Amino acid sequence: MGTVARNTRADRTELRVLRRDEWNTWYDALITAFGGTPESAEERELWDGLTEVDRSLGIWDGDACVGTAGAFSFRVTVPGGASVPAAGVTMVSVAATHRRRGLLTSMMRRQLDDVRSWGEPLAVLTASEPAIYGRFGYGIATLRGSAEIDTARVRLTVPPGTEDVRLRYADPGAVREQCEAVYARQVAGRPGMLARRPGWENLPLLDPESERQGTSPLQCVIAEREDEVVGYARYFVKPEWEDSVPKGEVLLRDLEALDPAAYAALWRFLFGIDLTSKLSLRSRPVDDSWQHLVSDLRRCGLRQQDSLHVRLVDLGAALEARTYQTPVDVVFEVEDAFCPWNEGRWRLTGDAKGASCKRTEEPADLALSVRELGSVYLGGFSLASLAGAGRVRELRAGALAEASLAFASAVAPWLPHGF
């Protein structure tokens, strides 16, 4: 929508696109809103380089920045493997001194208008407070799994070929390109994964000493077969002793592998690190295959938490961008008060080869809001589950089962890292 300033309160505040020379003031306002704990110079430099200032908004009260919001240029994998443009909503804050004035709503309004003008059918975010974003049409679309595995008591059963994989320690920075190539080959295979643009390969290597909290520096092990890197694991080790007995912890940052044998070899390595008895995972797919390698899932302390929230900005284009697991022909009656251009009836027809989603006057089969479509978009939740909560209404018998099955994904959607 350009850079024309717009008043959010006629008396004093101004909403406008960020300028490069304002970034430090803008980012300081964000840090203050999130508690005021300073970041390391390394982390601040990374986010300075990644911020797209022409896609970032600030609200100013005189010389003071009192509201922030950004939007990264992402491409996110959707069911069927397509990589779809998406605005990665980020760095959203309102100063505590300026609450309850409609500033957040004004930024969300401007931002979604901008995203539409950029021709991006999706907006996505991770939420520090998930209750905030539903009213703007965002639905929880992916979950992340965490676990605390008792490696002293849990054993692994690995598949044939694991012994053929060679593991070696490597400096994380020295093998960044090889690890990034492994990551890139995984992106199309799982909905929710992000195709990383230049600069984003540095995010998994972020390791400020001030934030280690007793852990080692970031460590890396790579898996090789015939001199080709086929997997990697990046992790920290936190030494701990109790009555002269080692009880150290391994904290996994990320792990990717191109085949089951390399995958199993990396997990077996993590389970067997000397002087440790616990492996902690903080963000893994909820259907991660390590759960089928372990001897006792009950001793793995599994938990789930919301991760990626999805908002359909251009409903028709978004639903046409993905494929459908089974043939579907359904008419949705959609509510979207915040983006009224999505309101009304849409006929979706599609299968595993492609889809069409057009406006229609035909009778509706299912009634729901754009928030529910965001939740099911990547295949992580079902329309039937949402109907059980009263958030989807079936208007034609059989339509709910048909559409629920069609929207499913063969693998659970997953966001590999925050932004």
C-alpha cells in the first residue's frame, strides 16, 4: 500500500512504514515490550540483517515508537509440495503505555491490506500469546512436539543400513552449506516448512555465550555416506552431576536426515553421548519417527504446543495452491469480518493433482469462518474435529466427512524454527 502515513489516533499517534535509519529505535521498543532484557550483539545483528524494513510498520507518538510489526517474505510448503508465498508476521508489539487504544488492530488491518496488495495468499505467525490472533482470522495450523527422554533407560532399535553411515564432529559454521543443502531437500516433503532465503541459514547457528545457561557451545555432528552429507544434528550438552554420578543433558536444536539409516544413526549418537542421561527436544514434528525407534515411549515425557498460525488472505488463491488427498467438491459459506473480501460462498473442487476455488451462488455444504480454514489448511487439524467443537456446521449430509478426508496430510505439518 505504499508508505503514506496514517493517523491511528487523530490527536497524536502515526502509523507508517519503517525507515532504515529508525530500525534501532523500533527494535528497542520491541525489546522493551517483551520485558526489556537486552539481546546479545550477535542476535541483534542477525535480526537487523533479516528485517525487511519496507514490509515493517511502526506506530509513533512524537519521537517515541509505541508499536511494531514486521512481515518477512517467506515461502511455505503446503500439502502437495508447492511452495506458496506467505507473509511471516513478526516482531509485533504495543507499548504498555499505549494499550487499549486500538493500535494493534490498526497494525493488523494495515498489514493484511498490504499482504493482499503484495499478492501473497497467506499470512503466518507464531504467537507469544495465542489468544490474541484469532480475532484477526488466524487459526492454529501446526503443533510442535517436545520431549525429555530418559536415555539411561530407553533403548533404540535401528533399521538395517545404520552401520553403513559414518558420523563425524564438525564445526557448525564450516559445514553450514552442506547442512543447508540437506534441509533444502526436506522442505517440499512436509507442509509448514519454510524455504529459507539467503541469511536465514545463520539462524540455526545463533549461539550467544550470554544465553547458554551452563551448556556447551553449539555442537554439530554430520552423517555421511560415500563422502556425501546425508544428515546432521546440532545440539548442546549441559553437564550435571549428582553424588558423583553423571546426569548430563543433551539439548537438541535441530536434526535432519535424507534416509532412515542416517536418521537412526544420528538419534543413536545423541542417545549415547558420554556422561549424559537425558535428551531434551523442544520443537519436533508430532509424528517424528524417533517415536518408533524407542523401547519405552512412556519414559519420553511427550508434550505438544501450538506453533504456526495461518491466515488465508486471498481465500481462493490459497485453497487453489494446495492439493487434496481425496477428490473433493464442496461449497463453503465463509465468515471473515476482518477481511470482508473473503466473505461469502466458495466452491472448492480438487484432488491430488490440483484444485479450483471460485465464488458461487450454489447452496452451501459447510459453514465456518476463515479461522477454521486456516487451522485445517496445512492438514494438521480436521474439519470434523472443529465441527465437534461447534466451529464448523454441516449443511449437507456427508460433506463434513468428504472435506475432512480431503484436507488431510500424509505427514504432520511442522514449522522447523521460529521467526
